Amino acid sequence: MSEPFSRLVRVEAIPKDGQTVAIEASPAEREALAKLYKLPSIEALTAELTLNRAAHGVVRVEGAVHGQLTQICVVSLEPFPGIVDEPIDVRFAPLTDAEALRRDSGWPLVFSIADEDEPDSIIDGKIDLGALVAEFFALGLDPHPRKPGVAFEPPGEDQDEEKVSPFSVLRKDR
């Protein structure tokens, strides 16, 4: 499956002193992402990223993603506007031969419990900044969005207990 938002950058083309990249999703890309994330719409999706090369082919991507969207309130089911502002700080590194073999063979991946996350993979000498921005946009979405001013009202307590509980008959026989 191809990414609905893709901006490939060749690692070899990143200058040694770094590079700043601004990207913006097109209307078609925003529509595809809204469908993917089950949102009524995404009005804007932009990011400003700084790419810096380091030793051993490592690339650090830092910046922020900004999105304006319409989401559905989990209480009232009404659409309302929302904003995503999410920082990005991710390292990328080339796949080692062992990692490539593990990935191609379906062997289980090994995860580190070190303080810093393991770097993401540079695949075929490229990093997909669009996929990275879409991922961080999704991470910034509220999983239970609530429209401002809307409160959950539990069902009333005024119902007769005998009608509510199927075990109320047992209490009468005591």
C-alpha cells in the first residue's frame, strides 16, 4: 500500500550542515488522510523540519507538525474544529545486513530498552518525511475528542430499581 502523504528525501542529498524543509499536504492528500484516520476533514497539515546528518549515516529529523481538522465529539456526535501541534524528534539510520535479513525473512524484530528509541530505518537511501508527518499528526489526535462545553450526562437514577435489576426478585424473598 502506498502512503497517502509521501515526501521522499534522499539522504545523500542532505547537505553536511543540515537542511530545513517545509512541507504541506495537498487537498487530495488531506482527504486521503482524513479517510484513513476516520475524520470528517483535515483543513491544513504542514510541518517544518530540520534534517541533520551525523556519523555512520544517521540522520536526525527535528521540527513540528501542525494540523487543523474537524473531529466528531464522542458525547454529542457533533463535528467541531480541532488542532494538532506535535513536536518531532526522530533519528534514522541505514539498515544493517542483519536487520535487512530479519525484515525480509519475517524473523521477529529485536527491540532495545535503552533510554533513547532505536533509529527508524533509512530504506533505499531515502526517508519519507510525509509518512513521518502523518504518523506524528495521528499521534497528536485526541482518541476521545470532546467538543468544548459538552459534558457527559449519565442516565437518570430515578428509574425503579426493580425494573433495572434482573436480580431484584431475589431480594424480595429474604
